[in-house]
Amino acid sequence: MKIGFLADLHLNVVDPLSHIDAKTGFSIRTLDRFKALQKAIEISIQEGCDYFILGGDIYDKLNPPERLKTAFLHTILPYSDKIKIILFPGNHDGADFTHNYLSEEALLSYIGNPPFKIISEIATLYTEGGTEKFMFIPWTTDLNLIIEKIKEVEPGLVCFGHLEIQGALASTEYVLTSGLHPALFDKFKKVLLGHYHKRQRVSQKVSYVGSPIIKDFSELEVEKGFIIYNTNNNSESFYQLEERKVFNFRISNDTLDEIDKYLEKNPIPEGSLIKLEFIGTSEWYNEMAKSIYSYFMEFKPLKIKRTRITIKEEIKEFDSVLKIQSRIERIKEYSKDMNNENLTNLGIKLYQEAENSFIEVKV
């Protein structure tokens, strides 16, 4: 059996990375998200998947507007007779699951027979025909309930959830010390999760699929897409969904010529996302930023973000280092209590990196 799994779509009417499309009334990046969802379902159908699962945070805000819910329904409705669709809530979706996933009009049309299955509570369910059994864990803050439910299930199941797992990395590279310990899931065959936008493997059996497209510029170098899971050989195949080109240019006196040569051979496609990091003194930035920004605007990007960075020689005088040291001390203290050698080593590594390299302070 094959299963398509996508999470953290974060649909919203507006988006910080794009303007509103006049024809639809949605932001361009919202339309990109709908397109990514369509592409993921279509690939899942082409690859012979039996199910397509949406693993939480379909919406970015609680109580989404009617037209957003209607657009979501109209996006997946054409596929509902070609593949079985299952969804469960994430922390951004709220607990009022059926009302959030179906518009008022659709609730009346599909009452008792929705075009997809909504799993609103922790559940262990057989697939149609009873050939496979899966555990589903929608978002909940009751960690004790999750622990008790996991104790009750038999070993060897596949689990889909929207959870916080200790040791996972957020897209900002922050190491999580809260949440559930990955060893809790050792009894499962595979655990596939939504919630954190960075695609990653937390342990041998626990993985985050990541979000389908970039949500902000902190995710520039993070893989974006969805996976198809094969129960027969317990394998995952990753499929890229982000179609816009994304660029990050670090601009200083030393890199200007290098960037010019690069752009001569590699012009930026229209509609790309661009981040410009200006590295130098305030005087240099004030002199150069406007003309450089205007130059990149000629490529007609969807969005340009500018960041000014000042490099200082004395590392220890900055609050950034103090924050890093404080964070690492918390990690080391926590890992000591948990007897987790990996977290201790990671804390030491981060501390050494902070001491041995310059810190970029955004102003």
C-alpha cells in the first residue's frame, strides 16, 4: 500500500511573501499553496497511492474565512473519487474540525457523507478492507493522553500525527527540548509527523515531512514538498513542491563583482523570492542599498527582503552570544537530567561554534 502524506499547508488569505492577486482575492503565495496541494494529490494518484493524508495545519489561523474553506474544498473535491483523503487537525486548525474543513454551504451538502474522512481524536483505524491498521494522533496539549494511548496499541503499526518531539529542529535551527521523547515511539513501524516545517528524521523511526512550500525567509535552504510512504517496504519517497526560485545574496564590497558575474550567467526568473543581506558599515549600507535594491527589482521578483548586518570583532559584548550561551546551558542542563548524551554533545558543539566564529547581528 502507498500513502501520500502532506502537512503544514498553512492556508491564509494574505501572505507576507506576496501581494494579493486581483482576480482571486488571495495572495499569490496562497495560490502557490493550493497549486502545491493539487500537485501532491495528482502525484499520489499517478504513483498508485490508496490514501492521501493531510497531517494538520491546513490553515494558518483558527476560524478561517468561508471563502478560504470553500477554495480548499473545491481544490480537493475533484480528486475525492480517485483517492481516499484523510485529514486531522494541527495546532493552527483548532478543535472545531468539521466546521473548519467544510464551509457552511458544504456542511449542508455533505452532512453525513463528507468527501474526506476527518479524524478529530486519537484513534487506531483499519483501512478499508482491513488490510492495514494505523494510529492517528491529531494535535493535543495533553501529552499524558498520547502516552496512555500509545501504551494501548500493539507493536508494528504506522503512526501519523501532529506532534512535538524532543530533539527535532525548527526551521530556525532551534533544538527542541520539550515534547515527547522519540523512544516512546519505538514500538511503531514508522512515525510520520507534521508540525515542524523542516524535513528531518528525529530518530530511526520518527520523521517530519516538513511544509510543502516556503513560509518565510528562514526556510530558504530547507527542502519543501511531501512524501509517499510505501507500507510494503517501509520506505519514503520525497517529492519537491516549491516551484518558485529562491535566492539569498550576501552583499558586501568583497562580493559585488562575484555577484555580478553570477547574474550575468544566471539571470533571476521573474516571480522569484529574493533575500539581500547587506554586510558592512552603516555608512556603506546607506550609500549602496538603494541602487542595489533597484537593480534586483529589474528581475521582477515576487518579493525582496532586505537585511542589514553589522560585523563586530569583539564577539562576547553582544546579546546574541549571551542568548546562545544561555540556550546551550539550558540544553546541557536538560540533557543531564534526561541522561541524553546526544543533546549534551550538541550543546557543546554549538557553544564551540559560537566561540570560534563571528556573530552576525541583525539591526
